[in-house]
Amino acid sequence: MFVIALLPFISGIVTGVGMGYVGLSLPIVLGLLASSDIPFKAGVVIAGAFGYSGMMLSPLHVCMVVTAQHFKTTLPATIRKFALPLGIFLMIAMAYSLLLSVVLR
């Protein structure tokens, strides 16, 4: 489960776009899910949530750069503003994935 979360997160940070983390990591994640006992839907939820979080934290994410320039702030200050909501989003996604793992087994 750690690799299923880490791989999309890293590819999200590296690319900064949704198509990037999906295209780079989901083929590998789907292969990992097929050969493990983790329910498919639970794995996809974790991969999607962590990939999205990586994309949002990326300094290459164009929306964040434009927003920081518009409001005349820095990228670290912008990231600090949404770090807590993003952490809450990840906690909810992990809880939902755990629920799916229990229900779908």
C-alpha cells in the first residue's frame, strides 16, 4: 500500500499536472494491485488521492504559480495556506480506502 501511495505522489510532484501522475504511475499501480490482495477500488482511491496531493504541492503546478503571482506572494506561503486542507483530504481518503478494504474483502 505504501508503494501504491508513494509512486503517484512522486509523479504528481515531478509533473505538476493530473495527466502526468495518472499516465506515469497508474499503469504500475494497476499491475501492483492485480498481484496483491488489496481491493482494486481501495488502491485506486489511495493512488488518486496521493497523486492529486503531489500535483497540488508541486511548484510546477501552473494554477498555484499564477495564483501566487496574482496575490503577490511566494510559493511556500501559498503551500502553507492549503497544507492543512490537503492533509485533511488525505486523511479522509485513507479512511475511505480502509473502509473499502474492510467491506470488499
